[in-house]
Amino acid sequence: MSQNSGDALTVAIIGAGPLGRWLALRAARSGMTVFLEDVLPSTLHHAREYIRQQLSPDALECEPGGVHFVSTIEDAVRKADLAIDCVPDELESKLEILWLLDRMAPPQTVFATPTTALSIEDLASCTYRPEKCIAIAAAPTALADLESQAEAPIPLRAGPATSEETKVLVVEFWRRAGFQTSITES
């Protein structure tokens, strides 16, 4: 697993709506390899056009780094060190996506889920790797607005089972993307 600033970091972002596009762009600009997934071809197309306008042509779909646009979760997480879901902050949606990620991602993959209302302990309990789960404790709209307020730390919420390795990886992702973090324990 990538843990220091010299290591490559591969990120799967599930959901290519406004938050997913923004995260993919920040990660790609930071030199990370990104696999951006969405089940809706039109959403993925809009994300591709948005990111293409923002990045140089050589930053798209090149190794290492760049953004790869995929239409299945399995393709997105196949090589991922970190998977971030951008699904609605509703219990059923979060449980379903974490269940799918848990079955498709390699054992080393860490899961980060944006949620303000749900318990990361409860969400992580639906996986076989609760030690690899952490919450990004901010609403998706607040995250997308961070571009204008880079001094505000990204709030992370660790569950009782969240490992130090998981915390380090997620903090490193945000550091490379240009943000500070703060971690609270649930």
C-alpha cells in the first residue's frame, strides 16, 4: 500500500457527478492515477469533457497518473489503494456500495465514504475489512466548495476498528490534493 510521498497512489472514485469529477481532477493534478466510474454513460461523458477541459491532453489516461474513465466498479477498484464513493448519503446507498466495493476490491484497498449523518462503525460493519474504512465527515456540497477555502481542514471520522495505516493513507491522499485534515474517533 502506498504510504509515503514517493509512492504512486491509485484512487478509484465511484460516481462521476460534481463531487466525483472534482475529486478526480484534484487527484490527477496531484499525480495520482484515477479510475473514475459511473454506471450512467451520460454522467461519465460529462465528467470526461469537464476533466478534459481542465487537464492537459497527456494527463488523460496515461500511466502513471491521469484519469481513466470506466463503467464498472470492478474496473475502477482493480488496482486501487483507495476507493472513495460519491453516492448519496443514505443508508441503503452507502451499504450497497460498501458491500460491492468489499467484494470487488483487492484486500489492501481502503474505503473512504463522505457522510455527515451515518456512523462509520455501522457502515464498516457491513464489510469484511472494518479496519480499512473511514468517513469523510463533510457533505458532498461542502467538499466541492473547498476549492475556495483551502485552509479549512477536511474532517475525517475513524471508527473504533479503523487502522493507523488507513488513517495515514487517507491523510496522505488529502495532503497530496492540497488539503489539511483533522481526524476524530467515533
